[in-house]
Amino acid sequence: MAYDLLIEDATIVSSRGRLVADIGIEGGRISYVGTRPMGRAKEKMSAIGKFVMPGIIDTHVHFRSPGHPHKETWETGSRAAVSSGVTTVLDMPNTDPLTVDLAGLATKRKLAAAESRCNYGLWAGATGDNIDELNALMAAGACGIKIFLGGSTGPLLVAPEQLERIYTETTGLIGVHAEDEAILSAKRREYADDPAPQHHLVRPDAAAEAAVRRLIALVKAHKRHTHICHMSTAAEIHLLDPTRGVLPITIEACPHHLFLSTDTTAQMGHRTKCNPPVRPELDRKAMWTALKRGRVDTIGSDHAPHTLDEKALPYWEAPSGIPGVETTFPLMLSAIHHGKLGLERMVELLSEAPAKIFGLENKGEIAQGRDADLVLFTEGELHRFRQDQVLSKCGWSPYVGRDLGPKPELVLVGGKKAAQRGVILDDDVRGTEVRIRPR
């Protein structure tokens, strides 16, 4: 046996605990996990004193090329991702080109294959009248069907009367932006004459609550696995708690709903405008309680980059969305530093659960035969996140000036050294498209 790389004395972290072992890598796959393997290695490296986890899987990003190259491209977004240990991203359908038919999928797939430094998957987008296209997209390898129940950035929106067909006539995982459009429309009319309303009042928690009620009824009726994206309110938690382990519903939380609140971000203006909104402090604390009690399954960044000039526009014109793919891991390390959760739970949220929920073959686990997407890191000391460390092309982050954990010591994508301490090591590394296990 000849390994391409042998990582010695690594402390492997999983949801089950920690194991000190060597990791042998050959041909982009993990070929050995154990103690002192037989055979030679082209390269050896010591991981004494370092943790190793499976590559982070961010199931919720918006990489916007070619329609908005001034904000983000697959190249810039994936470089930012890899710098912070994100080795796989799943791109949402409401970016240019829209992934609502096979032509859009083919165009976006070509872009990602050429530019993405990390592995990638592509969501299919429901329009309400593209059932045949959704089935074709899923057959062609899309990672899930995204439904927008409330209008957001982009043109996709599904009316309540169209939901039944999607649930009964398509297959695969369903992901949902859960805000009720009727409530949102009424609130937009109510605040229409206010030039600068509070965003969380224009998109109130009642809209999220109403949408989740509808989803619970649909899942009860059809038993379709439904992944609720960017849950943000205590009301949603209260509704979903009784369904835990009873219905096939999983839940995503976003860093901005865990680390930001309306009580602490008033000075940021529209920079923290996003959908669903950043909520009051009580909701933020409720989200942390749900996460620590196992009521949240995954963390997704909802990376949605817009420039500061766009964010400085008046309220009704300023786009919604916050960049975040490169700060998820440092933020979670800061939470560990402050005793909010443990390393094992972080690995479950960022790597293991996303791979399992989305059926990503060979991802989310350090075991023989799995892809060699690895993150080597230390908990380290918190450091002040600086403007010059931002890699996303939009050029800013709401967490600049905040004390965060360190970026990974080393990031491997397909067994290749891609980034070290926040710096891209090999800009020729390219990811590959994820493979979805049949359901």
C-alpha cells in the first residue's frame, strides 16, 4: 500500500466522540483509519494536538455568477468557503441562471465545474407550474426541491394551492422557505408609506408560524421529508417540537439568527436585512436553546452576498441577504469557546447531519472509502475578525470587528491541500458534483 498522504496522530472528532488515529489518503479517498498502517506514504504530516473533522457541508448558499459578478462568482464564493473549511456547498435555485429547468441546471453545472474550489450540488426550484421540470431535475441529480412560500430575493414563489401537486407528483427531499405570502403582502401594504420600517415587523413571526402550520399538515398527509430552511422564531420551535421523531421534518438554523438580533444590530442599518429577518433577542435565545437540545439538525449559512452600496439603498430598495459562508466555522468555534456547545455537536451540525439528510454519497464521515474532504483545526484563541480577511467578493461581513475562532489549520478537498489558516494554498484545486443516494 502506498498512500498519497498519511496524517498521523489526528484527534478525529465525530458526534460519537473522539479517536486518536492515523488517516491514510489515496486517490482522493480515505483508504485507512487506524494506528500505524503498513505500507509507504508519499507524504506524512503530524496532526498531534490537532482535531480533524469531515469537511463542512453548507447546504444553503447563493453563488450569483454570471448575472451578478460584482457580488459573487463561483470562483470567489468557493474560495471563501474553502478558506473556512467548507468543502461542499449546495447552491440555491434563485440565482442566475435559475435552476427551474434542465437548461438552467446545465448552465449552472458548467459554471460550477469550471470554477468551484469546493464540491457542489444544485437545488431545483419550484415555480408552481413546473412539475415535469422538477422531476427531470431530480432525475438529473439535483439535491432537492426548494419551495418559496414567501417572496424573497429572486422571482420564485409557490402559491398554497400549488403545494399539493408538488408533494404528490414529485420525488426527493423538499426544502422550504417558510413564510406565508398572504401575511407578508398584508404587512407590505400596511407599511407602504413608511420609508424605513423595521424589517422584522414587515416580515413578522406570524408569517413563519402560519407557513410552518401548513407544512406540518402537508407532511402529516404525505410523509414527504421536508427540510425547513433558516428557522428563526420561538413560535416555529413551539409548533415543531411535538413533531420531533414523529414526522420526517428536519430543521436548519443560520448563523445570523444565532449570533445577531434586532437588539444588537440597529447601527448596521440594512446590512443585516435578510429573509427571514434577524429577530429580537428572545427569538435568538430560543434558537440557541433549540440547537443545544437537539431540535435543530443543520447549520446553513444562507450566504447571500450584496455590496455595501446596494445595502445602503433606502429600505424598500435594499436587497435582502447576508454573506456568511466564510464565517460559519469561526462563529461556531467562538460558541464552543463560550461553552454554548461542544465539538461533537458542532461536527454533527456542520458535517454529519447534512450528509445524511441530503443523501450525499461518501460525505460527512471520516471512514475508509469516504471522500478525503477534511478539516484540521485547533480551538485556539479568539481573534478580532478584520476587514482585510474577508474573501467574499461582496467585500464585507457583519462580523468584522467581532472576536471569532481561528480559521482551519488545513483544509483538504478530495485529498488535496486547498487552504491553510484562511489562505488558499492551491488555486488549481477543483471540487466535483455531489452524488445523491436514491431515496
